[in-house]
Amino acid sequence: MNPALTQFGAHMSKLTGVRAIMKDIIETLRAGAGQQFINLSAGNPLILPEVEQLWRDCTAQLLASPEYGEVVCRYGSSQGYAPLVEAVVEDFNRRFGLNLSERNILVTPGSQSLYFYAANAFGGYTTSGELKQIVLPLSPDYTGYGGVTLVPEALIAYKPTLDIDAAAHKFKYRPDFSKLSITEKTGCVIFSRPCNPTGNVLTDDEVKKIAALAAPYDVPVFIDSAYGPPFPALNFTQMTPIFGDNIIHCMSLSKAGLPGERIGIAIGDEQVIQVLESFQTNACLHASRYGQAIAARAITSGGLADISEQVIRSFYQNKFTVLESTLNEAMPKDLPWFLHRGEGAIFAWLWLPDLPTTDWEFYQELKRVGVIVVPGSTFFPGLEEEWKHKQECVRISLTGSDEEIVTGMQRLAKVVQQLYQVSAVSA
């Protein structure tokens, strides 16, 4: 069959960002039978024994409980499984001194679905035909934001300022508040903290300033905390979750070892939560109740927060240290290269100013030496203006073994040196 697609059908049937690249990566791995690739592209978290055991224990408790049948064999509330909602309310009220009630919580099938609800409930065309923008205040950001809206022209992103430490070969993106525009034309704001792909953590003051810019227009600010504290706590620098009247704090349990169960959690204003819940009711009814039931046990016991801080965070922070020290040793000292400050998440972000080729061609060159990363230009959804920087970056996953990361970065450094040398000779 070749059925006709609507505008929405045509848009949603296309892969965006990293998802389009992953097809090439899969084909490369299949075609390279016999060749050993160091695959540093994945966003899939590693299975850590202590984390897997936590979920096994919670599953055993659920299986032994009288509520098992009620959880697995019956439909539930679109808002979420009541014990999980209660666990989140109690944990966050105690931990952060909040005054939440169950009406401030929504559980979704992963946080990606949450941003789909938000982007299309608050972004796009109003009933009067006015276009409401979905603002990404700091680009680059999560590639998935490029596919969540049914109205592509609604998505707009802003270039950052670059805070560069040339001597240390480090840099950091910061919001450019001189350019950032949040007005009555804005429908919602979305950004990740810590950031996928860069590991950037916006400061408390930066977050509060963005929220303050949005507040006069009743614009909700969705903070994607898929890597934030208290779980999975993949922040390597001190950071505090920020809450406020127009802030929707969005979590995911994927990087806390539960990606297969698709559990996202939104915390925020009751009216916004009600809109998102209605959207969810129409879209998919509710998230997996099995996943919610074991998550409730992990949060209530304190085990999830403890294992996040003591196991998950230190594991990936060590991976970043291995990558950073290897690059410092292997990269040519006389060439321009900058590693984004590793402040969180499970990725490293490398910028190569004046790269003699594009990020896509650099990705192809690395594949030839058995290393797979992700071209950086896939992480600038909504940023339409020309900016050479977009083709000078790559994302490197921290999900390889220490040996793979060391070998991969050594090979990468050789490719970089060869590319710049060839460019210098040609010039």
C-alpha cells in the first residue's frame, strides 16, 4: 500500500536528528562484519549491576504483593499510579521544602511524550490562527525537541554565547540574554538541564532569569531534568532543581536504569498538569503501571536516590574523566580544540574550530578507523540561521568501557591531526 499522508502524517513519518543518523550507524555495524567498531554514539545507558538489582528487588516485592493483579491486569488513572504520585509528592516536599499535592503530578510514558504533549498543547496555531512559538533558549540542545511539534515552524532556538578557556582547551555555552526573546507570541519554553548533548548545566540564576522572562506572559517553562537530581543525579557539578509558578519540572527514570518501562514525571502548576493529562488521556490513556509500581517502591524506600548518587553519578563522572585526560594527552597542543565542561549527563561534546571538513564528513572519517560518534549538527533543532559552529562539533557517548574510550579518543586525535595537516598543506 501507498496511502496518502496528511501534513502531520508526512511530518511525523520522518526521522529527525540523531534518529536519522542511527539508521546509518546500524547499517555501518551490519556491513562491517568482522571489523571491530568502538561505538561511542549510544544514548542507551549501560546496565550497572547495582541498578539492575534494585529493579529486580522492587519487581520481586511487587510480585509478592496482593496488588500485583490490580497493577498489571487493570487500567488505571491517566494521571498516574497513585502510590507513585504519592511517593513523588512526599519525596519532593521533604527534599526541597515544597508544598506539592497529587494535583501537581503527572506520570507519562517517558519524558519524550511529555514534550510532545507540551509542544502541541502550547505551541502551534491558536484557535484564532496566531502562531505560538516553542522556544529553545540555548542551542545546541536535545535532538528530540526537533520532532515533538506537529507545526515545525513553531520551533525556534537561540544561539548561545561561548565562554572559552583557551589554555585549558575547555568551553561552556551560556544563554545569550541579549538575543533571547520571550513574548506574547511564545507558547512554551523547553530546555534540558543537565544538557544532552553537551553536559552543560545552566546556573540557578540563568534558570530563574528565563522563568522570569516567561512569567509576565503566562508562558510555561519545561525544564527537562532527565539527567538531574535527585534521580538519576547525573550532575557532576552542584545544581539545584528550580521550581516556580510557571516552571514544569520534568523527570525521566530512563537514565536511572528503567528506560524500557518509559516512565516520565512532570511536576508543576495544577492547570498546566490538567492540560497535559487530558492530552495523554486522548493519546495513550496512561503509562505502564508495572513500571510505575516498581518506581514507587524504589523512591519510597530511598533506594533510587541513594543508588543514583553513590553508583550512577560516580560511574559516568569517571568515564568523563577518562575521556578528558585521554584527549589532553593525545590531542595536538598546537591545534584548536575545545571540550565542553563536563557538568553532567552521559556525553562529552567536542568542538573543533575551523574544522577543515564538515561534522558529517568527520564522522565518516572516524568510522574508517573504527570509531563511531554522532555529528553535532543534529543537535541544533530550531536554529535556522547559518552558523559554521554547527558543523564543527561531535557528541561522544560515555557508555563505552574505559579501554574503548581511551582507544577511541586516541584514534580520534590522530584523525584530527591528519585533517588539519592536509588542510594546511592544501592552503
